[in-house]
Amino acid sequence: MEELLCCLIQLIVEIPLLDITYSISLEAVTTLVVFLSCQLFHKEILRESIAHKYLMHGRCLSYTSRLVKTLLYNFIRQERSPPPGAHVFQTESDGGGLLYGIASGVATGLWSVFTLGGAGSKRSPQQEESSPLANQSLLLLLVLANITDAPDAPNPYRQAIMSFKNTQDSTALPSPNPHAFQINFNSLYTTLCEQQNSDQATLLLYTLLHQNTNVRTYMLARTDMENLVLPILEILYHVEERNSHHVYMALIILLILTEDDSFNRSIHEVILKNITWYSERVLTEISLGSLLILVVIRTIQYNMTRTRDKYLHTNCLAALANMSAQFRSLHQYAAQRIISLFSLLSKKHNKVLEQATSLRSPLASDDSPHPDYAQDLNVIEEVIRMMLEIINSCLTNSLNHNPNLVYALLYKRDLFEQFRTHPSFQDIMQNIDLVISFFSSRIEQAGAELSVERVLEIIKQGVVALPRDRLRKFPELKFKYVEEEQPEEFFIPYVWSLVYNSAVALYWNPQDVQLFTMDSG
């Protein structure tokens, strides 16, 4: 068994990727996935197996960094499979001999199965465009990265993924990790930007951002972050078409990125034109930061009306909170949507409060069980408190850069009346109330029937005169993504669901097979 696993790894890392070797490389990668696929037949997380034992110890261990590096480069290259008629061996004459005839026949049989999705079947447009080797290599990489640690040693493949460095970094110090290696970060970044439409590519991006500080530092230093952020935002925008895990991964990636203040500043400096996939409103020109706010708020509103998932709310609000102190030149539509979300929360709060009050009424019947409105009220008040803190953070840190937000606050100032005396919000409302009162009085002094442009001009002039010393200071809003203590309980089943669905899509007609998803248990 150990000899066989070593031979498979040697095939992957030592044979150059050419047309004549594509099928054998694909088959070697797929066979390793099959050897590790015992997890598909266990309901509990599989902590060890024979394949795990030999891959984590012994002869295979010395190939760790080379295997991880080769799989990454297979993903980066995105080589499409050669046409089915391609010859495995070049002939020196027309005859070719008996041996050539046998080899050619075997090769043709291999191609019909491995690159056509089964003998006689027709490839889908997605399969025509995709790279089976890149996809299978990525899946194997994710499987290896999520093997549980051995009792006496950490997972060496995860260690390799956590520590590899950029080939262009000449100042990099030698790594204490024996499995460390170097790879071209620019090529990796470009491919990750292009492939975010698939769960597995998003999961790889999350893994690298979360676990490899070299990759995270490199990505945050890029001047073209929109190439990475826009595909992530598009995943969230089409939330109805994505599975919940893909959405979670995209949100967590945004949360990790927004932990960095330089990222939060730079995204407001990137101006985008004509975002075609955003259909609610025509956005001819908007900053990347404002677009990110719009998409995250839309995700929150979708979650409030459909899935009602507290974890999703928490991640969305945490990302907005991380950005709030760095809000710059918010688009008027983004400012409106922030206040509209608060309006929606306010209405929901009033409704739940009314329902909870009616239960305490002496006329209420106690014959049937009632929903726990007190718990619902606590949850909605936590979210409202968070939204008020986000607005307050922007006002105290970057008021002079956001006249559109002040305008939106003044336009909907009646929304905040009920929260002035509420014990849960009194402290945070002091600053917001001060800003609303100050600018309202200046606008009233300017007279009635003012145009939008004139109101914005008054706001910009008033920012200088606002008594900043009267604004109460609150602790900086900062949230960090923390992986659960036992991430295997989520990531291992998720990875194997991707492997299973990929196998179904490659070898069978997806219309005839019920795909396995983690959402269905």
C-alpha cells in the first residue's frame, strides 16, 4: 500500500504535464482522492485510516512540499484536456507496429472515460471550458489540507500550505518548517481571481488568507484588489443561486480582509464604472467600498426575510463594523441603504415588541404554546445596537468625508426618536442625536424649500463648526474571524461534498443524479 501511494505521488510530481501525460496525471490525482475517500462512508469525522497513516508518515512524507506545490501549479495552469483523438505516442512510420496499436487502443479507451465523462456521452459546455486536472488537483489539495492531525504530529500538508512563500521575495528568510517551498504569488493571485465561481476555489482562497500570512500580506498589498473583491461580491449578490457554504466562505473572506485598515481605506479609492451584474439600480460610477457596503446590506436583508441565520448576520455586521471608521465619500445610494436597513430593523423591532406585549395582556389566551418573543426581541436589539455603533463610528471618525450619510440621517431622523430614551441605546444615541440636532438647526436657519445640492453644501460647511469635543468616544469597532475549536466538523464534510458533486458532474449526467449537498444533511 505504501509503495503504491508513493508511486502515485511520484507520477504526479515527477512527470511533466504534456498532452501525452495529461490523462495519466489526471488518473493519478483521482486515484489518490479515491484512496482518501473512506470519509464518504463514515458519518463521524474519520480521524485515521490506512491511507492517512502512510501519507502522514514514512516514505510519502518526503514528497509533501513537492506534492502540494505541483497540485497548486496544476490549479494555476488550468490546462484543458487534449482532444480525444490526440495520440499518446508519436509514430515514426505509418504502421507503428503491434505495440503501438495496443498502446493507442488503451489510450483511446482512457480518453473516452477520463476526458469525455464516460463512453459515448456528450460533454457539457462547462466541461468543454474547464480543466479536469486543475479541478481534481484542487480537490485533492483541499482533502490533504483537511486531514485531521495525527496524535504525535500535525498534518504536514496543512503545514506546507501555511508556510509557502513567494518566488519573487528575495528577502524571505529560511522557514523553520521542513515542508516549506516557494511559488509564484502573482500567478496564484490571478487564477484565484478568475476561478471564484466555484466553491473549491473560494475555499482555497479562504484557506490561504486564513492560514498563510505570506499570502495574506501579499494580497492586501496588491493595488488591484478589485479583481479579487468583485467576484466575492458577485457570489454574495447572487445568494439565491449559491449554496449556503459558498456564501459563508465569501463572507468570511470579506471579514478577514476588513480586519486590515489599509484595505478599508484603499477600497474607497478604487472607482468602478457600470457594474452590470448589480440590477437594483444603475451604478454608472461607485467606489469599491460603497459597492461592498451595498452588497453586504443586501445580504443582510435577504437573510432577514429568507434564511434568518444569526451567524450570517453576525459576519455581515462585523465586516461593516470593521470598515465603518474608514468610510470615505460614501455613494448616496450606499448611505441611503444603511439608513433603510436601520428602518427595516426598527419596524421589525416594533412588530416583535407589539407581539411580546400582547402576550402579557390579560386578554391573551394561554391554551397554546407561544413563540419566545423575548428572545427574538433580544436578538433584534443586538442587531440594532450594532447598526447604531456602525453609524456612530463613521460619524466620530470620518464625518467630514461623508456628507451623504449625514443627509440620509437628516432625511430619516424620525426613525431615531424612539431609541433616544431606550435604555439599551441611550449612550450610543447621544452622538447621533447631537449630529442630527446640529445640522437640522443649520438647515432650518437657511430657510425652506432647499435643493438637495444646497443641503449638502450646508452639511459640508457645518462639519467645520461641529463641536467635536462634545462627541463621546467609544472603543474602536474591530472584529476578527476566529475559526471554531473543531473546524473539521464543518470543513471535512464540506470538502467531501465538493469531491462527490465533482465526480457526479464529470462521470455522469447531472440531470439524472441527485447531487449530494451538505444542506440536505
